[in-house]
Amino acid sequence: MNGPSRALLKDKRSLAEITAQFQALLKRYAATRSLAKVKLLHGHTITADMLHSSLGSAEDVRPYMVVSYSRCGEVRYARKLFDELPQPGVVVYNHMMRICVDRGEYFGVLKMFVELLQLGYCAPDKYTFPLVFKACSELSSVELGRVIHGQTLMSKFGSGTIVQNSLLAMYMNCGQKEEARKVFDAMKEKSVVSWNTMINGYFKNGCAQTALVFFNQMVDFGVEIDGATAVSVLPACASLKKLNVGRRVHAAVEKKVLGNNIVVRNALVDMYVKCGSMEEAKSVFDGIVEKDVVSWTSMINGYILSGDVRKALVLCKAMQIEGIRPNSVTIASLLSACASLKYLNDGRCLHGWVMRQKLDSEVVVETSLIDMYAKCNCVEVSFGVFARTSRKRAAPWSAMLSGYNYNGLAAEAVGLFKQMLMEGVKPYEVTFNSLLPAYATLADLQLAMNLHCYLMKSGFLSTIEIATSLIDIYSKCGNLEFAHKVFNAIPEEIKDIFSWSVIIGSYGVHGHGKTAVSLFSQMVQSGIKANEITFTSVLHACSHSGLVDEGLNLFKLMLKDQKTNPGDDHYTCIVDLLGRAGRLNEAYDLMIRMPFRPSHAVWGALLGACVIHGNVELGEIAAKWLFELEPENTGNFVLLAKLYSALGRWEDAENVRHLMNDVGIRKEPAHSLIEVRKM
């Protein structure tokens, strides 16, 4: 070998050795996220002319530079070097796709994946497919996900646990529970991540019970739970109020020493709160060394849910003393507390604070402010907050509609809804839950028919809750024919206890007792078990139609067969039923045998029946109790005076009038109002 050849070989060996050193250093700096050192080394490669002397060769350091910059989060340099590479390999592509995922550029991930497939000299690996499935998941592109799923099956990576776990997540996030289940069942090796993905996926897709089933299977198979398992299963326990299962998870968390994780602790607090066990929630909360805003917000929500709103407000002050800044969710909860207690001044203080913190543009804060002012009877201020919102989102409109309804401004609610449609804001289901009570209050058949047409055209009538509300609206308008048509249009498989109760109650209110009883029988035959509301509706129908035997038989059915404890409303219906039929002594005997003290409604039903049938003895007993229970209700005094007058006991009737004057109450004059086309 001549001299020049030996020199060239020596130069190549030197270049290879230097390149190897640079590559090792880049790997180290990338692992430690040392951006400054990566940049320094990049500068050395430029001054040493290594970037150009090694173009396309095995000694090319640029792929390592791309990886290092991507791991350090320096996207601009990574992208520039990547674009200069003549033949980037799959590792470099994976890192660039990871950058796109981190930045939320999911179409960029798919574009790079297509480029990688078209290269020809390299193929996707087990780290590529999870990134692509993540992009499909975020874009809800399940069809493309299925195609790439098929591609993994043709490659050698299709049976890998990492790839299959990403497939599970993609199908679950796209709402494809059955396809996720098929992938899960076909997996040869199921890791704890696989189980966690299924548990979390079923819960997020509205199948909390199935999520608990999977958790129990996971435990039975001996799979060790981790923090992610607890965070996945605890919300399912909270949703189903499965306190015992939640306690089991808590015990496992303590046993595995997973409780140091703040996310797990917060999930435990949230579970106990939603299961109504505030003592256990507080115990976990007190054990958190460094509480974050989620910890405090969960406890504040817990006190609000348990009805102890004052403690929630006290906890807010303690939170601020600890130096924790409330977030928008915390503020929304506190505003809800102020609304329930009608603490207007506290609500105003919170409003001022959120304005100073520039949180008032958050949609959850906007809607909570609108709701708080409305429930504090400051509907004008509520509308002022609403007017300052962007008004492009449906949530503030829904809150304002609810506020109008709360303050008895049904016509204003309907007008606001029309304005919402004119401004091109698309309503959603919650919007109609806020709006429909206004139509029921107005009881205007023309408005109801217009609404019906809109609901059919927009597809909202397929929702069982909205269809049920429309039945009630038509009933309030006195049109049972339309109400029954809407009821019949509901598919049998989705008719629930509420829709049956509303149609039964509609016929009962309008005096069609036999039809109401017939519908009740149809409901029972369809396999739906009656609840307290349904029994109230059908018993009320029997009372107003004089169906004594039918009503008594249903009351016996309620006591024996249905195992439902009768409440005050049910006894009121039966006393009214017997009273209207003149069976006053039976009604009074039933009242004496009631398992709880009769309310003013029950005594009122008896007094009304005594007036009809002229039973002054029982009427005086009922009136005595009513004067004690409702001392300011003029109607009870008027009924007793009417009873005395009917029997010619004018002096006693006059004494009742004097008694009203002594107590200091007077009967308000009655009035009627009929609106005909805005006149």
C-alpha cells in the first residue's frame, strides 16, 4: 500500500473515531436535555466541516443532531437539519413525528408517515405506529386507524404490546368499544397499561359498570395495579356510587405505596366526595402534604354537593391563605355556592377577583356568573354579564335561558332563544333543558307547534329527555292528541319511566282517569317498574276521575307488590280520592294510621272534601291542624267559613272572618289573564 492510500485510510479512521465521539456526546446531551451543550457541539461540527464531509455517509452526525434537538424541544433547528438529510432513517422520522404530536400537529404526523412509506429504503417500526395511532385518535379518524391497523398486522410489529396498547387507546378514544375489545381479547401479553386503557376507555364511553368488571378481572388475574389503574377506576366508582369498591382501591393504593402520587390522592378525594363520604374525603385530603388546586377544588365541590355550602366558602379562604390560586373550576364551584345561599355580596366579590385575574373570559366562569346573579334575583346584572360574553358559544345562552326561567320570565326566555338562532349559535341538548320549561309555562299551542317543527328538523326530538318535555308542553297547552303522538313516536326500547309518568299525568290532569290507568297497566306490562312519581300521577288521575276502586287497588299494589314506600303525595291523593267519594271516615282513619305526621296537603284534601259533603266535625279537626301548620294561608280560613255558611252557621262563619282579622291576614283578590297573540 502506497503512502497516499495509508494517509487516506488514516484520515477516514480519524473521521470515524471523531464522529463516534460526537455521536456519543450527542446521545448523552439528548438524554439530559442539555440544549446549550448540543448547540456548542453543533458549532464544533460546523467549524470542523464535519456536516459536509460526512454527507450521506455512515459518519453523518446530522441524524443524531436532529434527535438531540428534538429531545431538547428545539423544533426549529431539528426541522432545518431534518429537511437537509438526503436519506433520513426511521429513527429520525420517529423523533420528528414525536415533535408534531407534542405540538398538536397531528396532520403533520400523518404526512410524515406517508413520506416514510414512500421512501422505500426503510419501514415503520414499533415506535412509529403508536405515534400514528395517536394522531388518528386525536383527529377522530377511525377509518384511517383501521387501515393502519391492517398494516401493522402485515408487519412484524402487529403483535407487539406497545403497538396493541396504542391501538386500544385509539379505538376507545374514537368510541369504538367493540373493536377495542377484539384487539384486547386477541392480545397474547396484556400489560397493566392494556388493562388501564380498557378500564379508562369504558368509563369515558359511558360504561362505568363494564369498567369495574374489567378492574375486577384484572385483580383476579393477578395483575399488579399502578397509579394509573387507580386514577382510571376511581371515577367509575364515583359515577356508580360504589363506595365499597372505592375503599378496596384505596386499600390497594396504601398497600402498594401509591398514595404519594398527588393525582391518585386527588382521585381518592373526588371518589369519596361523589360517594357522599365527606369524612373519608377529608381524611385523605388532610393527608396530602402538598395540596394543589385540584385537591382544594374537590373538597370545595364536596361540601357544596353535601349541602354544607358555608364550609365550602370557609375552605376557599383557607386555600388562599395557603397560597393556592383558584382556577376557573374552583371559581365556578364557589359561584354555585353563592347562588344556592343567595350570597350576592360574596358573589360580587368573586366577580371582581376574576376580573382582576382576567379569568372572566373563561366560559365556565361566564356561565357561573350568569347563573349566580340570576339565582340572586339580579336578572338585569345577569344579562349584563351575558351581553359582555363572546356570544358565539351556546353555554352562556343556555345559562341566560335558565336564569330567565328561574325568575319567571318565560316570554323573555323564548325571545332570547329566537335571537340565539338568528345570530347563528347552534343550540345543544343542555340548551333545551334550560329552554323547554318556558314553553310549558306559556302554554301557547302555536309556539309549541313551532318548537316541535324545529326539534324535528334539527334532530333533537330523538333525545328521550327532549321528547318527554315536549309531551309535557302539549299537555300544558291542553292538546292531548299531539302529546300522545309525540309519545307514540318514541321507540319502545328507549321509553323510560319519565316519559310514561308524563303521559299518564297528562291524561290524569285533564280528567281522563281510565286512560291514565290503562297507560299505567301498559307500562307495567312493558317491564318498566313504577316509581313514586308514576304512582302519584296515576293516583291523582283516579282521584280527579272518581275511580275509587282503581285508586285503592293501585295503592295496595304500591304497598305490597312494588315494595315502594308511599310518601306524602300518595296519601294526599288517596285522602282526596276517598273524600270526593264521600268516604270521609275512611279517609280520616287512613290519616291516623299514616307512618308519619300528615302534612298540610293531606289535611287540606280532607278539609276540601268536608266542605263538599258538609261534614263539619271532621272539617273542624282538619282546619285546626291547618291553622297550626299554615297560619298565614287564607284559603284554609275561607274553606272553614264556607263550610259553616253551607250549613247555615252564619255566626261561626263570621267568627272565622274575625279570626282572620285578628291574625292580621286578608284574602288577596283573584284574577285571570289570557294572552291572545301578544295582546
